[in-house]
Amino acid sequence: MTDSYDGPPQTPPAERASFPDGLRFAFGTLTVLPARITRWDRPAARTGMACAPLAGLVVGVLAALPGAIVLLLGGGPLLAAALTVAVPAALTRGLHLDGLADTADGLGSAKPADEALRIMKQSDIGPFGVVALVIVLLLQAAALSDIYADSWIRGALAAVVAAVAARLAMTLACREGVPAARPGGLGAAVAGVVPRRAAALIAVLTVALAAAAALPLGLPAAGRSAAAVLAALLAAELLLRRCVRRFDGVTGDVFGALAEVAATTALIVLALG
């Protein structure tokens, strides 16, 4: 087991940062989009991680654009899907994919928690990480290709829903009571900063908005969109609980893994329609 965490208490801070400070924190930590972080403390992290789905919304829209344009210009759904998958990777400098690979290596190492965390900090990627990356990227591209083959509107909406669900999974992973695996890093900065009630409210609101966004495509599409977000959150929650048991808490790598698993799950559910 790792040593007990001796950093800030893993409870939401009483102080709240302003909404602009929170937005800068969210975009500055979760994307490469220009956003000068004005505060790096737990109050800013509380507001910032509550705003994480908004960062996902922007990433999703930017990811959907090249895919939709390719289809409108006569390109095929696979090319559109590949471009859509590439954009979020570029907008995060590949950090979420790197987190997925590192988390897979840590979980697959069968080492004690402190040794697994050391493996995750290494710069190289092991066999578990490589397999995880290949499977996730293949599933994302395949699911999006199927959706784009139906229509560019469905494909664009799927890209947005998946990106929002990915960041919503991060918000829920920052809820009160979820510990950090070690002091320092993004995991320690954001662990436990979002009150449980606020996290639940954000989740409910996001699911409702996902359904509303798909409503013009019909009631079945709206229900499928809501189901995709819920399934994404369930998959991320299962992974989160496994990581907390395995590593004694969360790290920045775990957050990246949660985002990729949630996005992949959402796309699979949407493709099944």
C-alpha cells in the first residue's frame, strides 16, 4: 500500500473560485486551447472540474467539424471518423491517451500499489498500454465510422456527446471522498474537490442536455444519446473504483484513462443505434 496522503484534505474546499477562474482552470488543464490559468488551488480546481463538461463541449465541436466537412465534400465515413478521433488527441497533446496507457500498465503489472504507481510514472509504454491504446482507438474509429455512414449530423452529434461524457466522467471522479493516490500532480490537485451533490446535479443536467440535443433526430435518438452518457459514466465508475482499490486513489493518468473509456463507451452505444 502507498503511504497515507499528507496533502490538502480530500474534501471540497469551502471557498469557491469565480466562474472565469474555473473556466481557465478547466481549459488550461484539460485542453491545449489558449487559457491562462489565473489560479492553481483547490477552490479553482473545484470550479474548474465542475466546468469540465464545457471543455468537452468545445473539444467535441472542434472534433466534429473536420469529420462533417470531409463527408460533405464527398469523403468516406472512415476518413471522417479518423479525423474526428485525431482532434481530441491533438487538443490534449495526447495526455488522455498517455494516461490510458500508463493506467493499463499499472493495472496489469500485478505489483503493489507503490510499485504500480512508479511504473505509471515511467516515460515508456509497456505491452498493456500498447494493447489498450490500439483497442480504444480502433473502437472509437470503428464506432464513429458506422455513425458517420448513417449521416454526418449523427456523427457530429456523437463526437460532441462522447467528448462531453469523457469530461463529465472526470467531474464525477473529482467528487468528495475520492482520494489522491499520491501527493503532487493533477490527481492531488483535483481529488475530492467537487461536492457529491454538485457532481450529481451536473451529471443529471448533462444527461438531459444530451437527450435534448438529439431530440430533433427523434425520440429514439434522444433516448440513445442519454443512454450513451449514462453507459459512459457507468464504465468510468467501474474503472475508477478499480483504480482506487488498486492504487489507493486517483492520479492524473487515471483521469485520462477515465476520459478515454467513457468516450469509447458512449460511441459504442451510439453506434449500436
